[in-house]
Amino acid sequence: MKVRFVPHLRKRLARVTVITGSVLTLMATAQAVPLDPPNRGAPGRSSTIRTAGSRGCGIIALEPTQTHWGETTQPQPTFWVFLSEVGRTINLSLAPEGSDEVLYTATYAEIPQVGVSRLAVPEGMPALEPDVPYRWTLSVDCPDESGEDPATTGVVVRRSPSDELSQQLADADTEERINLLASHGFWYDTLTEVGDWRLRDPQSDDAFIAWASLLEHEVVQLDDVVNQPLTDCCQSDIDFEL
């Protein structure tokens, strides 16, 4: 595994006034998550809207911003999104790429804080078919001067892991599972494993290192989101809607 120092970790450690042995050890052993995203190219109609109008409301999906393409082993991935205004409602929809047929839509009401929110999977939603690209769209109810809501869109594809990888994942601890998922290019699974780790243990420097290295990856380039607070806030107020 390639070893490098994470820029945001340097800033975090710089605030420590007394250098202890444990901190020195942490700096010496800091490792980036070995993300190896698939080289699929940027799918059409991709966009990321970071700001919206004079009100300053914006939305950023945590995705590989250079390709807008991510893969998952799950029937439905968890989405993570940065929202710049509190109390807003996020709408999520999925449809097969190139089709007008919507697989489902879900609504997450009144996001309680500015920062990165975890959008939990609604109960009973249809599963993604393996190897089919799905176009997801996230929008926030914060219309600009034209009356349009800020929105961001990308593509997710479900892939079936090999039997060998499935067994390795079943036997792995948290960090091993993260590295396995990342090295096989499963963006959504890796992000959720790391995000859930941070939510469980917000003081963990190892979790922060993993989070920062993912968001600062050259295919992701979301450095400005690294230090935003995380919240496991968001259950859809409906199961699913076709």
C-alpha cells in the first residue's frame, strides 16, 4: 500500500501543542485508502452544482467528481451529500441511464445541520439490477432566481463481487474491509464504511485519515468537504415512489 501524509491530517496534528510518542507513531504510519476506481470515462449529462443563486444554497454529492461514476456491491447504495443550508429537503431519484423510466424517488426532509449527511436507504425500494448503469439525481429545495432547485447527478452501477472477495469481506475487520472494497473500485461501499466508522468514532484519527484520503483522491477532488461535520440524520419520509 502506498504511504503518504494527508494534508488535512497535517493541519489537524499541527494543533497538538505537545508531541507525544503516539502522535509521532500516527504520523509515521498514516496510510491512504488504496482507492482504485474503474476508468469508465465521464458519462453524459453529468454535473455538480456547488452553489445556487444569491441565497448561497448549494449541494455537493460525495462522488468521484472527475468521472461522476461509482460502483457498489449493494442492491442499493447509501448516498452522502454536503448541504450548505440547514433545514432544507433533499430529493433523490434513480433511473436506468438513457431511460425515462424512474426506478424510484425518495424525499429526505429538513436536514438538521450544515455539513455531510448520510442518506439512509428507504425500506422496500427496488434493487439495482447488476451491471446496469443508473442515473441518480439529488436536488435541494432552494430555488434560485430562475426558480430551479440546485441539483447534482451521476451514475451508479451494481457489480457482483467474486466468491473469493465475498469471503475476504466476510472475514475482514473494518480497516481490512475498507481496503478490500477500495482496491476493487467499489466507491459507494468504501465511502459508507469509512463514513460509518467516523460516525461511530468521531475522535479516531485513523478514520479521519481514511476519510481525507478518499475525498482528496485525484479522481474525487473534494478537499473542501473533508473537514465538514458528519450526521447520520436522514431517513426518507416515504418508503419509495415509482
